[in-house]
Amino acid sequence: TIEFERTKLISKYERYIKTKTKMHARLPSEIDVEVGDYIQVQECRPLSKILHHVVVKKIRGRDEK
């Protein structure tokens, strides 16, 4: 499960709100990923009821800048 935050504009109140989005992605066995790492995800054909994305590559670890 991948979770990321984004800001969304509420035009009625002219304010921003933070929203979290969760998506499920398949992790191939060749890619070594830990919690907090930055990864690239690509949409693919439906693999199951909730899996519609696959992890393509690891961009950087959580400690790297």
C-alpha cells in the first residue's frame, strides 16, 4: 500500500486542505523496498480486485536527500 499527501483547494473558503491518498501496488521480488522509500509506480492492467499499479523502480531511500 502506497500513501501520499497532496493539497487540495476548497474554492468556497479559499483555503487549502491536506488529503491523503492510498493506492495498492504490486511489488516485484527483484526490487528491495523498505517503509519510507520513494518509488516510481506505473498503472497496468488489473492484476486483482484492488491491484491496478506496479512498482517500477526505487528512486531513493528515506534517509537519502
